[in-house]
Amino acid sequence: MIDERIYEMFREIGRDLYGQNMISSHGGNLSIRLGDKVIIKRRGAMLGALKPHDLIETRIDKNDSGVALASTELLVHRTVYQQTPALAICHCHPRTAIAFSLSRDVIVPIDNEASYLLKKIPVITEEFASGTPQMANKVAEALQNYKIIMLRGHGSFSTGQTLDEAFFWSSTLEEACQIMLSAKLINEPFIEYRKMSESYSKF
Amino acid sequence: MTGWNEKILDIDLTTGSIKTYPLDMTMARLFVGGRGLGVRLLWDLVGPGVDPLSPENVLIFTNGPLTGTAYQTSNRFSVSTKSPLTGTILDANSGGFWGMQFKRTGYAVLIVRGKAEKPVYIEIKDEKAEIHDASHLWGLHVSETTSRLGQDRNRRNVLCVGPAGENLSRIAAIMNDGQRALARGGPGAVMGSKNLKAIVVEGSGKTEVADPEQYKFMTYETKKLLAASPLTSQALPEFGTVVMMNLVNNVGALATRNHQHNMFEGAEAISGETLSETYLVKSDACWACPIHCTRISKTEKTGEVEGPEFQTTWAFGAQCGIADLEAIIEANFLCNDLGFDTISAGSTIGCAMELSERGYVDSDLRFGRADLLAPTLEDMAYRRGLGADMAEGSWRLATTYGAPELSMSVKGLEMPAYDPRGMQGQGLLLATSNRGACHMRGNMLGLEVLGLPKLIDRFQVQGKSSYVILNQNSSAAIDSLVLCKFASMGVADEYFARTLTAVTGIPYATGDMIRVGERVWNLERMYNLREGFTCKDDTLPTRLLHEPAPDGPTKGWVVQLEPMLKEYYRARGWDSNGVPTPKKLAELELQEL
Amino acid sequence: MALIKLYAILRTASGKKELTLPGESIQEVLGNICREYPGLVRFLFEEEKLRPRVILTVNGQTLDPATGLNQSVSEQDQIGIFPPVAGG
């Protein structure tokens, strides 16, 4: 039985992800760790309009009956929980961030908020489709050291102690990328306003 | 590898031998320093069945690669030994200046074995160590000892025991810099049992850093973060930890009168706000710390003294039904000077008060008797009358007089201020902490009360274990660096991991650093299991499991430990008896142990 | 008129330990506090939103600021407002 409050939390964040154009109708994923269990979206469910039966509870370490219903991305989430201290994961498709990920190995924000909170966001590549061990391990390894990473051309994975913390990083990243895009359009010389900013890319 | 001192100083007080040998750097990489290094060495040095007060027990003082670098809060150090109070592993850490100076001597570890024939003290000046006669110091209070041995803020620092430790009180503390404590679990008695009065350090070494650019960046960012957080830049410097009193009472989680109640009508009178208006003189800080949580208070009897902290004020306050702040400041000073763990001392007195009121013990002690605090502490230090039984801690006291259930302790260690009937996760934490009931080994206060990083429902039971485990692992990591947990109220773990990397030159991802904590936690667990502890010891006093909280917003609640504990064992990768599985041990590179 | 208790820096900034102010909801009460004691605004609010980690309790139960500000307030209620605080 999944607690009502947990469902509400998933529903609200899912709705915000969709509303902020961070996912398509059926894209993205959210999960949390509860002890030795994972709660994740049902396969085929829409994050923007979650119903109580759209949340599946399954074990972290091995398959049980929940697996048949859970998202195909369950393996990535499980691997992240097994290999990192994460307690919540947000996976979404922030459009501007994805666009930037196509041409660089690291996204270094220029706005105040994201430089303060994130410093830098690594971009990793993995050709293999979602749900493969290769991809799962690569994502988990990157999340060992960064709370949010980009999978080139695909989307972001972020972690936190709570779901809204994970969402916060994703939202901050997309905001940072939209600001960077605007700055590129404005195309005027950048006036550096942050001390020691040359170190951000080495975070 | 930089950051670490790579030498161990090993002193045998029985034979008088003084040896130095290299630190195993593979071990250092896995356990880092402080608590981690301490438990790993203790595992080898003190096997099952050793009497903690016998010469076979060992005191292991450790620092870490970050100690003494001047990174914020890099002043802390650790002691590891087997606890005479609980029989479990004991690790305690302390601030002040001694740790920084110990790092300057060039040693990572000081091991003290055996027992001296007559009272001695150890003096370490850079790499030279000497054992001196201390018969002229034995019997002296901590402050007197500290000044006689030449305590000089940044240059020469003294660590010692007072009469409580000399007289082998199981709740005796080791004091450093006069008013800082290595307290929980009674390490003072171990030191006293070795006839070791003090350890003085003086050093001139500096800690090298592998990547000075990155280190400078981390220090700068940490400075910004600590200044931006209202906890570390306003609340703690202005009001000290005692600011917790009103808040914890307000939500109905302040244990009162030996946990008979969960709210205290005198909370306001002993709060941080009241302290600020009355006896507070100024704030102060440990070495290299911008947070300044230390209180300096002044009363007629004591003059200007350090403290009191929240837990101390609670232990002699709410737990004893006392709302007299002046008496509490005096009691705190006495604990510092006699060398007692304030939480255990206050809570043992609270226990004695209940035993007395219920007729188990014949004494004048009653809840509210502020006037009896000072004389009782003296009796405990010198083992006079009932004080002799009380010096053994509340568990042995209550058991001796036929009411063990009236000791508010877990594995023999007295519980802190938080009544877990008002904080379910805290209940799980206190039941599973490796050194006995301890909040400093993963405090759930942040999540369940402060909203740090986010408020979770303090009465919720399902899923609590994941938070508790993360907190336990993370704080074990911080205890191994060695840094102050108040830094983590403003700075996320990823900064500490990067600072550790910058100092040592070894890449520690955030997850790697937390895994150090998980490794330490599991080894401590194995140590306790080896001593004969079982899952049955992961419990709480009957009162908290069966007597519903009587007051306010927490009324009616008991701690629902069993479901949380079951989930906790599974989530930790342990079997249903709470034993780490071979798979988990292999994952943590502990399989040979 | 509910009873409002102030703590830590909120006391120093306002000079008061306790207030009684009108308000049908928590949001309204907070608004009235800020109007009467403008010195408290910077400790409680950041760009119109309640500052993170400000702790609001109603009869000892902690409010979730995301959902609880609309909670209605009665005469018997005791509201506690703590600025961000910490301890051990």
C-alpha cells in the first residue's frame, strides 16, 4: 500500500514537470527509495496526470511481481540506488539542456543560481537504449559525484534525499540553459561577476 | 599521498616503551582518519572479552587528512576504545585546539596501551614523545591540570582527565583545552585506569595539500555557503545550540523528568533566548571555525565559563525537572572540571530522582532539586554514598536498585534530549547507533523537525530507515575526515568530498566518501557483534515502546520500532538478525575481517 | 485572535515574545505580523515567499508551508514561529 502523501508528492511533481515542458506526454520518470523498496512510475503512465494505480512498489535488489508493471527504466533507478546514496531520482527531458548537451561534454552555467547550486553538469554518452545494464552503470557512476548529469541527446538524471530536491536540480538546470541560450542570442561580451568562476568547470 | 601524517606513535605505559611506525596507507585510503581509522585499528588491537578498564584495553587518538589544514572546522579529532559503560565500540570526537596541535606533531595516530605503575602524563613535542611523572597532578581538577601543564591556545594544548576519570566513573570524559570533551561512553575511565593523567601536544608541522587551487576554491565556496545559511551565520552564533530547547519542546519531543513526560513547563526558562538575556557574555569558536556556536556564560559561582550546550541544559534541566539556568551553568562547569559526560551525568541524576521518588532508593534527590546538582556531581566524582553507584551510570544504578527499566538508555548509554515518541526516525536512530543511544551518529532532527533539507512527517514510519541510514553513513564519513557536523548544516557532502580529494590527491566521489561512512558503520557493527551484542540490543526503554506520550502534540504516541527496524536491516543489506551479510561486507572491502 | 509565540532572532528583532493578532488563516496572520512588525519581514520572507526552513507550528504540529498556509486559525490556537535554527 503506497501512502497517500507519497502519491500526492509524485503527482504534483509530475504535473510540474509536464507543465514546465520538461517532459513529453509519456516521457521522463520519477522514483523514490523507501528502505529496501523502490516506488516508480508504471510502464506507460503519464507523469503529468498520475493516478494512484500508476505507482508501482518493487524491491531494490531483485525482481518481484512489481517488476512486470514497472517502467522499463527500473534498472537504471535500481542501479543508482544500489550504487549511490540517492533516495530519490528525477529523470526528465529538459529541452534546452538537451540541445546544449549535443555540442559539449560539460555544461557550465553562467547564471548566479545555477553556478551557486550546481557549478557544472557533466554530459555522458551511452548509445545503448534505456533499460540496459551498460547505460544503468554509466549513469550510476556519474551520479556518484554529481547530483545532476546529462545523457547526451536524451535527458537529465538527478538525485536527492527527497523527490522535490531531485526535481529542484532539474528545474535549475533547465533555467540555467534557457538563460545561456538567451545570452547567446543577445551575443554581447560576458561581464564576469563571480569570483573564482574559472574553477566551476573543475568542480 | 598528502594530507595524512603517515606515522603512528605507539606508547606502552606498562613497559614505558615508545615506538613509531608507518601508517598503513591502504587502510588510510579506506578509512580516512578519525572515527574510521580508529575503529579499524581497534578491531585489531582489542579483541572480544577484554575488560575496558583493564590494561588490555587501548586508547586510540586519531586525526584525519583535513585536520589542521585550516579548512572550516578542521579542528576536530577522535578517540576510539572499548567503552566501560556499554561494552560496545566507543568513538568520541571533540573540537577546540588539541586536535589541530596533535596533527602538527606529525602523527596520525597515538596508541596508548597498558597501565603505568604510578600516575604519568605524556608530552609530545613534534615527533619526540616522553612519559613524565604526574603524581603532583593526580587529583587535580581539569582546569588546574590544564593550566599547570602550560595550556597556551594555539601553541601548546592539554588533554586530561579529572577526578571522575581517575576514580573510574563509567561516565567520565576526557577533556581537552580545559572545556571541550570526548565524553560519551566513558573514555575518561579508560584513561584513568591506565594511570594516565594527561597528554600534552606541541607541534610545528604543516599539512600539505595536493591541489592548492582546488582547495582554495573549496574553502571559498564553503565560506560563501556558511555565510548564506541562516543556521550557521545567525542561529548558532547568536543563540548557540540551546536555541533548540523551545523548538523541541514546542513539538512535544523534549524528554522530561526521566522521560516520564515529553514537554517541560520550564523550557522557556532554560532556553537559548533566556540564556542570551541573562548569563551569556559572548560567543566563541574552535580553531578555524567561523560558526561560533560556543557560549561563554558567567555566573557568580563560576565566573566566565564555556557553555552550556543544548544537551547539557536539557540533561540537568528538563530531565531533572529543573528550570534554574544558573544552577545548570554551574553543573556544566563542574562536569567540565571534574570530567563528566554531561548527558550521562544529568540523565543519571534524573534516573536517581525517579528511583528516589518511587522509593527504590533512599535519598534526598527529587525532581526540581537544583540545589543538589553540584553536591551530587561531587559525590559521583569521588564515589561517596549513592554517588558511588551513580558514577556507574544510570543502567547499573537502576539495575542495582531493582528497576532497570527506569534507566533511559540504549546499550547502557543514556539517551539525549529528543523523546523519540515525538520523532519516530530518531527512535530508530537511537536504537541502532553503534555506541549506544546517540543522536550525534545521524541526527534526524534536521529532517523531522528543522526541515533540513526538507521536512518529513515525524510520525511516519514507512520509509524512515532510508533517511536514518543515509544520515548514519554521512555522519560517520564526516567523523572520519574529521570535520564538525555543524559545517554540514550549511555545506553539502559533495563539497567535503571534493575538499578531501583536493587535500589528499586521491579522487573521492561524493558516493565514495559516504561509502567510507558505510564501511565504518558496518565495521563498528561487526565489532559489537563480536563482543556478543545481538539484534535484541537494538531496542529502546520499555517506557518509550509501551507508555504513550502524555503531553501536547505528541500525546498518545509510542515508538513503533519493530517495523522500522525490520526495514532498516533489509535496507542496510543485513540479514533479519541485523548481521551484515558476506555480500555487503565484500562490497565494502571488509571481507577479510 | 490567536496567540503567536516568537522565538530566537524574531524576538530580538521585534522586542516581543508573544503577540495576539487577528487573522482567519495562517497566511493572514503572517501578513498582519509583517504589517505590525516590519522589522521581521526579512527574517520571514524572501521575495514574497516564506523563507525556507522557517518553522511554523500550530499547537505543536509543524505546518508544511507548501500546503499549510491556508489553514484556518481559531481563537484557541497557539502559533509558534521559529526562524531557521539548528543545534545538536
